[in-house]
Amino acid sequence: MSYFITGTDTGVGKTLISCALLHAFAAQGQRVVGMKPVAAGLDDDGKSEDVLALRAASSFLATPGQVNPYSFYPAAAPHLAAQHVGVRIELGRILTSYRELAGQADVVIVEGAGGFRVPLNNQQDMADLARELALPVILVVGMRLGCINHALLTANAIAAAGLKCAGWVANCVVAEMPLLRENVTAIQQRIAAPLLGVVDFQPQPDAHAAARQLDLTLLHV
């Protein structure tokens, strides 16, 4: 079973949780690979930190084009980054890469860019990609002020796309969030999908440590 990873916003730890999921599934003896269909904000060497992290957490080294079909230097929404260099993001190309990876792995973790409704081109957005992939969705909620509203809106968008939310992760993105447990409980009471874990704040992201805070047995498949 493979999963599409989305978040309540950009900067909420989708890559950390994606890598943690890869480690957790690998610990079960699964052959795993991470995929980042669109990466924006490359460094001066043309590298994406997110893509490098996903490749490092994978069981095998897939080709760069399979793991990351589209990459752009500007740190911007995918459709804007693509327009900046005169490229149109095509879902067909992403689907081809995904199928190639799925043929080599037991689990493919597909990490979206930004939030669930971020545009990919003038007609399609990340929700359209998730729908074309037909994968259950895992929602990463960045635990900070405003997270309840963002979590519920994203959960509604996932359902409106006709997709199943297989679970959600509370990722602590600030060192000390006031009323953290109360916020987690409020989301739990309003989202039908199971809480897979509360990942502690990490000044330096550690996917292995995050993996130990996830319970994959709770996943709705």
C-alpha cells in the first residue's frame, strides 16, 4: 500500500514525516521508496533538500527523474515556479514516474508540495494529482496557532476530492505550543481519521526518532 502525504501548509514537516514513514515501513521489512513529484527552491547546486532526504530514507536508489519529475530553482508555488522557466507541470509525467516506482517497491510515499490545493498548472492542483494517483492520504498537521482550522479545512478538501484520509500526524513545529494537548484533542474529535502519532519538536529533524512516535497499525487502508 502506498500513500500520498499532504500538509496543512508549507513548512509543517511533510518531508520529516514522509521520511519517518519510510523508516517505519522499512522496519516492517517492506521495500520502500520516497517520491517528490514537484520540488521548488533548489540550492545553488541544483539540489532539493527534500528530495535528498527522501532518497536517503528509501530502500533503494531510484533514478532522479523517477523520484522527482519536476524541480525548480525559485522557492514558489509549483505553478509559479514552472511558469518562471516556461514549463507546464503535466500529471501524466508524474503518474508514469509513480508507476515505475510502484513496480519496484512495496510502499511508495508520495510527498506533495505545499498544501492540498496548491496549483500545479492553470487547471489542476495537488488535489487533482492525489486523485489521479488514487492513493489514501496521510495529513501532516503543523501544530501551531491556527492548526485546528487548517486541519479541518484540509480534511474536508480530501473528502471532497473523493479520497480517504488514512490517518493524520500532529507534528510539533514550534518548541512550546500553548495548549498543545487540547489542540490535538480538538482535531481528534473532529476528524474521523486516526491520529498516528504526536511528533515532538525537533530543532534538527530526525526522521528515525519521528518514526518511533508513529503507530502504523492505526492506519485506515
